[in-house]
Amino acid sequence: MAIRAWLELNAITDYVVLDDQPKFFPGPTGYWPTLILCESETGISDISVQQKLRDWMNPHTASMSTATEGELRLRGQEPQRAE
């Protein structure tokens, strides 16, 4: 419960938790919607865990990219596009 308490104390609403111990995340289904469980032996090396992280990050990195482009335009610069 220390993670949940810290998130609430710091008003963090956008997060993902990666862990190998489901017993540390009590509560009904959906109480930890951003929990990604992994095996202790493989951790983040597991392809399915990597994909779940990518799935979570994609909307976040897309919005950060848009924000960066807007900041560049405010400074009179055009964002560079990869060819």
C-alpha cells in the first residue's frame, strides 16, 4: 500500500507500476489499472512486458511530442521531421 499512499499524497494520476509480486497490490479487479505484473526471472526483458509498457507509453509520448512542437513554434522554430 506504500505505492498507493505515495501516489495519493503527491496527487499522481498518470503512472504505471511494474512489479513481480501481485500480493503487494491488494484490492478488487481494476484497483490497479496500470499494474504490469512480470516474472521475477525475466522482468522487463520479457517481450510481453515490453509491449505493455509501449502500449502505455505511446499515448504519453505522442502528447509530449505535440507539446514540444508547440513550444518550438512559440520560439519561432519549426520542428524537424525525420525522413
